[in-house]
Amino acid sequence: MTALEVGNLGGLVAFFVAIMVGPPILMTIIGLAIKKNSPNGAKVCFIIGALYLIIGLGICGTLMS
């Protein structure tokens, strides 16, 4: 039963951190890229990224502690 053994959880922590901050960073980069052509679309991307970050830090932060 090696599946039930708990060893090095560094990969799991890195996975949760990537889920917490990866998509908001991506949404910010997309928002900056389209800001010149579509300011309203960029604003939507920034808001979605901020909401994702707040929710992700709350849920994943709770799971990690």
C-alpha cells in the first residue's frame, strides 16, 4: 500500500501554489496585452484575475494550513 504512505509533500504544495497564483498572473498578462485594443475586455480580465486570486488564496490557503 504505497499509495497511502505520506512522504515528501513538496510537489503537492507547489501544485497548490501554482493553482493559487498561476491563473491570476496569466489573466493579468492577457489583460495587459489587450488593453490597447479593448480597454473593457482588459478590465474584465483584471477583475476576473483579482477574484480568482482572492478566492484561490482563501480556499487553497485554508487547505494548506
